[in-house]
Amino acid sequence: MRYDLVIFDNDGVLVDSEPISNRLLAAYLTELGHPTSYEDSIRDYMGSAMHRVHDLVLERTGRRLPADFDEVFHARVFAAFERELRPVPGVTGVLEELAADGVPYCVASSGSHERIRVGHRTTGLDRWFTDERIFSSEDVGRGKPAPDLFLHAARRMGVAPGRCVVVEDSPLGVRAAVAAGMDVYGFTAMTPAERLAGAARLFSRMEELTGLLK
């Protein structure tokens, strides 16, 4: 294995949550008077922490989102997760192989700790991710595209940034990994390859990943 640590993004990489959450985000913003399509949500918010939603809406409209926006949105998302969420196809096999080979791995997500854990419990991925392998933008001052979260994960896992590879599916995540001095492999299942410029490798099926890492 060419790296000492594999850092996974969560949404869209481990759990197939991006279609669910962006559909609900677009609907909720539209409901609040900020017309947003599913495609708009994917383009503007995929891979970002919630503060980016607040910041962009305020910047574009001069109006703040309601104080309970995050609470209401997450309640809707978690309810939908219980009904619809699945692991990304092929990711369980990747985790099994990494564990069998003794390769350290973790997750570093823009989502909250609660969101990560709800998604993992629902999909059965919690067996692969104990607390010490879970890192959230809540743990640092700035979310992606700042490098802080990935650097925090590497530091806590005891690995130098240059020995890490990040598995990402969003442009913001790719920018964050590059800024952290890490290689990044871009997962193109939902994101056009041209939007992941800066990734060292691109792949479209999760089953391809372990072969690329060797």
C-alpha cells in the first residue's frame, strides 16, 4: 500500500446520501423563498458544511435563514435516511480489504458527528468506524475547502499529511485535500470528472479503489 492512511469523505463516498440530502435541501430552501433546484444544490453545497448554506444565502439575498434551519433540515434528512439510505455500492468490500491488510483509515466529513453516526448506524457501516476513526467539521474552526479538517484527522491518526490519501467526491473536498498537502482520489459516481480537477486519480466505481491504492 502506497499510503499510511486512507481518509474517506462520508456523504457520497461511504453512504449514498447526496441525492437524499440535496433533494431535501433544495426543497427546503425553495419553501423558504430561495428557489433552488436539485442541480443548484449539488453545484453549490455538495461536500460543504452547513455554514456555507447560510453564508451563500445571506450573500445572495441579504436575508438570513431561520435560526432553526439546521435543526429542521437535519430532522428531515435523518427521517429520510431511515427510509432510504444505503452504503455506496462496493464500499463494504473496500473497508473489509483495508482492515484485512491492516491499513489505517478514517472518515473526515463536513457533516456533524450526529449525521455521520446516524448514517453509519442505518447502513451498518458503524462496525467499521469506531469513535477514534470519525472526524467532523465540528472539530475544527473551518470546514472544506479549508485544509483544517484533513490536517486534524491526520494529526489525530498520527500520520504525516504527505503519507495520506483522501477519497473525495466534491470539488470543495478536493481543494481541501490538496491544500492539506495530501493526494486525493476523486470519485466520479455523481460528480463530473472535470469538477474534480486537482485529484491525482479519478475512478467511477468504488470496487476500483483498492487496486489504485496499491
